[in-house]
Amino acid sequence: MTPQLCRAGVAEPLKAAVHGTATLIAAVMAGYNIAAWCYRWEGHLGVNAVVYTLAVGWEIKQTLRHVRP
């Protein structure tokens, strides 16, 4: 099953849904870290905010790969 699922053009809606879910999770984590950093200027929160914001962009790109023909 896994080798078939990993092929291009197979189960694209499922793959898009997985990446879409990852986008939402990364967005929540980015939002939390941005808000926390605004209140507690701790370095790791700023780093996390940047990392999770970049992850949102990456996952949007991956989602669109599976949505677009």
C-alpha cells in the first residue's frame, strides 16, 4: 500500500488533506509562540515563532502541489 500511495497522482486529495492538517497545526503553534513572545521576550519563543511560521509556508506549498493539477 505505501509504495502505491507514494506515487505521484495517487490519492492526491488524501495527501492534500494531510498537508492541510499540518498547515493548521503549524499555524496554531506559530500563533501561540508569537503571542507568548510578545508577552515574555524569551529567545526560544522568537525562534519557535519563526520556525513555525516558515513551516506554515512550507506546508501551504506542499498542499498546493497536491491540489493543483
